[in-house]
Amino acid sequence: MSTSAPQSGTIRPTDDEARALARSLIDRARFAALAVLVEGRPMVSRVAFATAPDGAPISLVSDLALHTRALRSAPQCSLLVGEPGVRGDPLTHPRLTLQCSAGFTGHDNPQFPALRDHYLTVQPKAKLYVDFADFSFVIFTIEKAFLNGGFGRAFILEAGDLTKKGAP
Amino acid sequence: MSTSAPQSGTIRPTDDEARALARSLIDRARFAALAVLVEGRPMVSRVAFATAPDGAPISLVSDLALHTRALRSAPQCSLLVGEPGVRGDPLTHPRLTLQCSAGFTGHDNPQFPALRDHYLTVQPKAKLYVDFADFSFVIFTIEKAFLNGGFGRAFILEAGDLTKKGAP
């Protein structure tokens, strides 16, 4: 028994239930904790969160934010999704740690308009600032994931385990 | 305007309102996102959270967890506290990023029993595992903090700004 995730002691074999749970944590998330490197140190902050049409995690970030500048100089990062409800023990609530590499899609990228329109269907309030010059999309390429489905239910997932069904 | 914290573009002068908000985010938190370094990469996971009698952030972690072993080899870390409610835009909800150094208090430490009893008043469900041999307390020494009180309300705080009033 442990309060913590990801586990290393008792990893279960990945099964379809774990894959589906992990994918649902990604698909439902509207914000995430993002860990980046700042001067060689880890730093965690909150970012908006959604998925691209192909299922990749994305965020919309401002160049004014420290984490944006951190990602531009060191794209390796980590995301935590899966928010506890208001009741019960938050550590029994499933959560997913993603190890990712971050790439940027700015206003000058031909893919920006389509991504913008898609994002606004999920995060409609971002319409207020998505067109500001300092905002860009970050697309996170998942390299590995750690799923904690609650006490004693830890899994290590590969990128292929998290592929969105029916993704374009 | 920005979706992100911490900001670097428009930092406000720290005032008592910012100090009180930051302190309340620490005092109310019962879990946190913890960012550590694993093989030189940032990794974020969820941990239990409380404060010691002197106001220092603490957690109870298992040696089986990857983040525990990471902290033992690289104590510099970061915590995010301040959970959005179920309604409204999560990025308008105040949150606090802490830059910390982690120290351990294990069962063999003379301060363990007092810390244990205090912790269980805040996290009573931890009684199930606090006495397991693989569990230790982590005490986080705050070095710096980034407060995002909502759009356009960003502050950089020093450790002295977060001292608990009336702490022993």
C-alpha cells in the first residue's frame, strides 16, 4: 500500500482496462499540472489542457509564462491529469503521469487555424486570448506514462497503449 | 492576459493580500502535484499534503514510489497547490508553485512520533499505513514561490513571505 504514484514496486501487467482508464483521464482533462526544467530544477505549474483531433495532449500557453520559455529551451516535460473529486481520499482517485516532449505550433504555422478551431470547441473561453500574438499551442508527444488507478493498481504504459481509437 | 502560471511578464509587488492568499493555499491543501527529477527529466505525480506545526509543507511517501527515490537522490523539487473548484474556469482559480528542497524524517528519527500524531489529525486515513516501514515524512523547505491569483495577478514570493503566523 502506498500514497504515491507512480509506483515502482508493484507494477501490474498492462491490460485493456488500464489502457482505457488512462485514455479517459487524458480525454476528460481540461487542465493539468505541467512539470518543466528551469535552470536545471523541476518546476510545476497549472496549464490548460485538451487533446488534438489525433488524441495528442495539447495546451495553449503564453510566451510570458516561465514554463513556456522553459519548454522552448528544454522540451522534455511531464504532465499530471486526473483530478480528485470533492469527496473521498484524493489518493484513491486515478491519475496519470505522462512523460512527454513538447513541440510548438504558433500563429505562423499552417496548422494553427484548424487547431485553434478544434481547441475552442473544448475550451471556448480561450477565444478571449487565443489570437494574441504571445500565445501558441504546445503539442505533447507522449513517450511513457505511469498510471495509478488507486491503491495497488499501478501500471507503466507506452505511447502505443494510449493511442486514441479511431484517431485520424 | 495569460492562461498560465507562474508568469514572468507582469509580476506585481508582493503585498499582505498576496502573502495571505499564498499561505491559505498551503494551509488548505490536502494533496499536491510534486515535480521531481528522474534521470535528469522532470516528472510530476500526486502526493498527500499537509503542514507541520511550524507551517512547513510535508508529505507522507513510500520508498516504493519513484518520486521518493528521486527526492532522495535529488532533493530539489517543486509543489503545486490550489485546486480549482468544479465550476468555472480552472485557470482563474488561484494556485501556488513552490520551489523546495526535500528532507526526510523516517521512523528512526526522534521527531517522527510527534510529526506522525500531528499528521494524523489532518490526514486521518493515513493511519492505515503511516507505521509501515517503507513510509517516511518529507519536509519541504520553501526557497521561493510563484503565486498566480488569477488573470494578471502574478507574484513572486520569498520564503519569508510564507511564514506561518504564530508558528512555534
